[in-house]
Amino acid sequence: MQPGQDPALLEEVCQHLLVHHDALRLRFEQLEGMWQQVNEGLGEKVSFSQFDLSYLTQTEQAIAIERIATELQNSLHLSQGPLIRVGFFDLGSQQTSRLLLILHHLTEDAFSLRVLVEDLQTAYQQLQRQEIITLPPKTTSFQQWSSLLMEYANSPELEQELTYWLAQPTQVPYLPLDYLNGANTEVSTRFVSVNLTPEETRILLQELPATYHTQINEVLLTALAQAISPWIKSQNFLIDLEGHGREEVISGVDLSRTLGFFTTVFPVHLNIGEFPDPIDTLISIKEQLRRIPKRGIGYGLLRYCYKDKSYAEKLCNLPQAEIIFNYLGQFDQVFKQSSTFQLASESHGATISPHSTRSHLLQVVGKVMGRQLQVSWAYSENIHRQATVEELAQRFVLGLRSLISQCQSSNTPSFSPSDFPEAELSQEELGQLFLKHN
């Protein structure tokens, strides 16, 4: 934020966002062992706090921001609220101010953040021009989506997916451990981060998809599988994938501007095969991923919302993944250089209780920031050595660079069966078809 931003206008904007987006007013209560979500009325006042840190040095300001941010993070309460808190930090006339938005993860996901930042900037600029706040129309409400999703979870259409999800392998290789019986706690979490250059990222996002008709997830998962396979000494690989959860599975639903936690998590069994050419491995992974019904949204619905709980038990008893992957997208498109708001470098405080148990042994998260792909590997120092994870991360980067190199050396478009779903061709038949055509 630029110097001189008006905290009073910001508070008014945040109050408007609280009213406009229903999910920001959610509450969660546990009744008779079951969690229920309810929506508070429109009378709730946004929790907006101001902090004057102008008298501190820059080093002291960073320490104070982290301390206050952690206190604000800890103040969120599922049943009593608030689930959103806002902090404004005045760092003096020579520095930009800091605006801290804290939202419980049950109220928003990465997709929601884009909508929220866009609305925040739009509304603030309107108030600066002394205009009435006018945001784009609401889309399908979170409440309506929840109701429709429960109906879909018990529909004959989704029931057909049971065969797919229950046909998963019952035995998978486990990840090797450096330390046995270590506690997989949040407080023990450590990170290894790797980046691509801006030019490598451009090729990854633009040229690779154009040449091989792939999606970014397919490329990243190919490199990830190539990094993991030698470590586990197996070509078969079980991983949990996170998706945005806004799949178009219900007619008439529009979630393009709906805030909420829609994220899906579903297991994927990958086999990298013994392909000498990394592009062949990419095509194989691409085809495996595209066989997943409706981008995996049905798995969670069948496991947690389906009427016949015996199937939920069967899904629960299948092997569970020890590694989870999530690609968050291009954050450059959220915080553009011309935006009123930019990401700050200071810590936003602890977002998870240090006493919590981590859901997976490895968490791999990718995003594009500053025109560079950034991939973070989270692990527990009680279970894995830093050197182990660093080697995996570097192997992952080498896999990406190999795919990028192959793409640069060949401008010939490459197709696979999923590019022509109506034709029902094998890869070999497709290759013969293009050979005859050429």
C-alpha cells in the first residue's frame, strides 16, 4: 500500500466485503458429534484493528508485525467468531503501510483470494473517488451450492463413479523415512524451496502447453513423479491432489465470484513407466490424469456425503497418500504492478497451531510469483533430513528443465488420445493416423 492510505476508508471497505460475501460470516458448531455451519446475519461488524509502529526501526517493525499477526491469527474462533480479522499497520510517512487480511481457511481458498483482492481494490478506489461501492453481482451463494452439492452427492450420476474410486490398488509403496517414529507435528515443519527462471517459467506456461496440449498440473506432476520414483524404488506412485473444487458438475451453478472453501483433495495413482523420452512420460501422465472423473470432485462427496456409509468405509480403508501436491496458479495476475495492493515481505504470523499433526509427510506447493515458478517442499524435521528433501526438490527441477529442453528442440505439435475423446483411439493408432496424414 502507498503512504497516506486512509484506514477509515479501508475499514468501510472491509465492512462492505463482510456483508457482500456470505462465507465471511460463517460459524461452525459441533452438535452431537456433528459439525454444522451456520451463517451470521448482516449486523456483524468487521474486526478492524489499527497499529502505530512508526516510532520503531524497520527491524523492530517486522518483529512487531509478526508478533501482532500471530496474536490476531490465534483470535479466530469457529463458533463465536470472528473468522475474518483485519490489521492496519502505520509504518510512518517514509514507508508504505501494511494491511493484514486474516481469514479462517473454512471461509476462503486460493480462488476466493483472487476475488477478495479484486473487490478490495475496486471498492477502495470507488470510495477514494467518493463514489458508492458497486461490486459485480453475486454468483451462486455458498449456501445454495452446499445444498445442491448434497443432492449431487447422492445422485445416480455420481454413483457411477464408485467403481472407479474403489478399483484403486490396495498396496502402494511407502515413502522412505530418515528417522523412525518421529512426530509429524506442525512445529517440526521445515521448508525447501526451488525456482525456475522467468524464461523457463514462460516456456512452461506457454510453449509446453501449446506444443503438447498439456495443462500445467500435468507437467509439474510428471517432474514430481520422476523425482519421487527413484527414491521409493517403484514406478507406481500414490499422491493426493488438491483441486479448486469449482467443477461444473451442476447445471445452472456459477461459482466464479463465490467465496468459500471449495478445495477438493483426491488420491491419484500414477505410473511413470520406462519411457526413455521424458515427453513420452509426460504424455503418459497426461492420459492417466485425464481419466480421473470430473477432476476428482466425486471422491470427497462419495467418502463424506454419500448415503451408503459402507462405501465411505471402503474408501477410507484404501491406502492413503503420504504426499500431497497443490498448484495455486499465477499470483502475478492477482497482484499486478499497477494494483493499489501488493504482497508484503513481512511474516503474516503462525497460521496453524504448532501442536497440530500434519496431514502428510510431504507437501509440495507451487505458484508463479514475479514471473517465476516457485515450488515449496514442506516436511517434518522429525522424519526427514533436509538433504533428503533438497535432493528431491533438485531432481524435480531437473525434470522440469528436461521437459523444457525437449520442447525447445522440437516445435512439432504432439497429440494424445484425450485430445480427441470422441475418437476413442489408442496412442499407437493416433500416431499411425498422423503418420499417414503427413
